[in-house]
Amino acid sequence: MANVNEKETLLKVEHLCQYFGPTKAVDDVSFEIKKGEVFGLVGESGCGKTTTGRSIIKIYDITSGSIYFKGQRICAGTKAYKDEIKLQKSLIKELKKSGAADASERIAAANARILELKTEIQKAKFDHNHSDREYAKTLIKQAEEEYAPKLEAAKNDPALLSAVQKEFKDQKHIAKNTKLITQIQMIFQDPIASLNPRMTVREIIAEGLVINGIKDQAYIDEKVFEILELVGLVREHAGRYPHEFSGGQRQRIGIARAVIMNPELLIADEPISALDVSIQAQVINLLNELREKLGLTILFIAHDLSVVKYFSDRIGVMYFGKMVELADSDELFAHPLHPYTRSLLSAIPLPDPHSEKNRQRIVYNSLAEHDYTVDKPTLREILPGHYVYCNDAEEAKYKKELGL
């Protein structure tokens, strides 16, 4: 297996902000997910993990920042641009009142910056609203290039030409309805609430194919049966309703619904937290198998750090909407630097009763731990690939601890 750092970046999140009124659910979060890796996102309830996942899949319109998938911007927020325009306008007002010698030059520079920001806002709105349409145009062009020689070759055979034309028409219809965002699928936390109780398992799993414009019922049925068997269920389950299944089986149906779309990125939003411990292990093993068979990239959101360590290549730790630490799984457990990460790790129960008896819980109090009144924090690379949210004094302290 190739080194994760050498792989192509599939998803890139830049300065993501998701605000709900005055509440900053996600505040200036940046990270990348490489193709084929499992990226774990952990933190306590309410820290912004699920909101990050939902923002990536466009359930929410993001407030600020950019999200790139396969090199194309699929989400873009405008608040940061608008805030800067306000600052530039207030600066212009102050300069006009000041009568400074270089006021006219600075006003001209501020006006030029405002124009740049307005252009960025237009670009952001276009990318956010039309990324799927642009992707569909690319697919239609590819279909036209693929079928041009086939149509040319069949022009002297009316029966063959008719068949190729029908096939070409179907492919164009599918391409027109295909969205780039459908290559990102989500497994939701609650396997009961996420499944429509009025739909059969077949209808639930096949819904994405139908929306994408596939009309061949025989193909849809065969695909549904194939996916059911892939996730450990049987064909007979296709005609049943969600209430006839256990929690673990419902989660398998949710996984099947996501996987049938042949996604490149799977967002697993705490897919095991509502399940019994024995079933949790089965679902994790299933996701591991699917990752290997289908070449999936997974954003795995969870509370349980021991599960995340087992399943993830890299881990990001979130606290109060901020990414406070990001590192390879083994590195994070070997050298946890941020006090919140240390607090989370100290909470992991141990299977040994003697060790458990002596385990010291670390309590994290952000107000007592940090003084950010003057020296402001940013996400900094302390070791290669190991990032911590800290200020200058803390960075020096962490490096000293590591003997750097």
C-alpha cells in the first residue's frame, strides 16, 4: 500500500465555517483526505463533527470557506469576502476623513480589493450552484466522444445503428442526471430515522439509481440484490420494510443505499454509536471489507477513539468547532500534544482491571489551559504531518516536550 501522503487528494476542505446565527458550529476548519484512506474525525457531542460531514455533502450551504472534490470546488461560502468588503469600506471612510498624504493611493488600493472580492463572491456562487451542471456537461462530452466511432461504424446496418443510438441516448440521459455530489454518499447515525418506513428495502436502496435516470427495472433489481448480498443480507430482504429488521440490519441497509451509487467518498457519521457492541464490530469489519473491495475513501466520524484508532489512517480532533489536532493514527496516540486530545485519550477504558483501577482521568478546561488574549493560536505543523492548534508559546512548549 502506497504512503498516504503520496496519494492524490480526493477531498480538500479550506477554512470551512458553518454558522447558525451567532452559533459557530464549525469555525475555520481545514483538512485534506487522500484517495483510499480512512480519515477519522473525533470529538465530544456538539463539537461540529456531524456538521462538517453534512456541509461537505451539501446538506447545509456553508457560511464561508471552500470544499474541493476531485479538484473541483463543490461548496463555497461568501461571508469572509463580505466581511472583508465591509472592512475595506470602513477603511475608505476613515481615509477620506484623515486627509493623509497617501490617502488617495490607499483608497484606490481598497477599491481595487473590493472589486477583487466581488469577483470572488460571483465565482463562489457559480461554483456552489453549478458544480453538478458543469460535471454533467463533462460526462455528456465523454459519452459523445465514446459513441461517435460506434455510430460511424454502425451507419450501414440499420438494426445495429438503432441499438447503438438507443444506448447512446440512455447514456446521455444518465450523464445529464448525474451529479458530482452523488460520488459522495453518507451513512447516517440513526439507522431507524434515516430509512423511510413506507418504502420497501428495494425502493430505499434503488432510489438513487432511479433519481439518476436509470429506467431498466431488471438492471435495478439485479443491482439491488447484488448490493444486499455484498453487505451481508439476502435477496429475500428486498421486499420487506425497515421495521422488520434489527438495528444492525437497518444500518447494513443504510450502507447498501450509499454503496449502490458507487461513490468515491463515503461519509460515515457515527454509524455504530446506536448499535450493540458485538454488532458494532460487524459493521466496522463490513466497512473495512467494502473499503478493500470497492476502493472507497472514508470520512469516519465517531466518539470512540479506540474504534477510530483501529479503523483510521489519520485522525482529526475537533473541539468547539475548531480542529485542535491532526496527525497519523499511530502518531496521535504515541504523542498527543493538545490537552484536549490527552483528555480524550485518558477517557478510553482499559480491559485490564488493574490498569483501569489506576487510570488517571485528565480533565480539560480550555480557560485554564490557554491564554489567547494577545498571542493568538493557529493550526501549526509541530512534526511532519502532525498539526496542533496553538500559539507561539505553546508551540515552543510542545517542541521542547518532543526534544525538537
